[in-house]
Amino acid sequence: MAPQPLGSPKSAPELLDLYYLDARCAILETAAALDRVARSRDAQGAASDQRLKNLRAALSVCLEDGLDNRVEKILQLLSLE
């Protein structure tokens, strides 16, 4: 049997206090990159680019409720490139 991951000694509000601004920044940077691609000369061609599909799939994983292994799933997804 695989060992269970350790939980955080901090509470959810404490973790949000600690990581909220960094996560907010990463989300804004990702949105800005996607906006730049969408506004590019050949944005239609990018729609079929596997990298863009992988980024969108990774964002979907981020929004799934009840997961505690998002990083692992996203790393697997992005390693298929």
C-alpha cells in the first residue's frame, strides 16, 4: 500500500493567507498569456495546437472539486507533449 500524503499542519484559512497572492499572480499571468495568444495574428491556427489544448485541460483539472493530487495530474497531462 502506498503511503498517504501528509496533511498540512496549517488550517485552510492560514494556507489561503500564505498562498493567495502567489496563486492570484499565477492565474493572472496565465490569463494574460492566453489573451495574447487569442489576440495574435493566427489565433485560429493556435486552436489546434496541442500545447494550448494541454493548458486548457490543466486549467480544468485546477477547477475539479475533491481532488488532492492536482499537481500530479497536471504534470502527467503536460508530460504527454
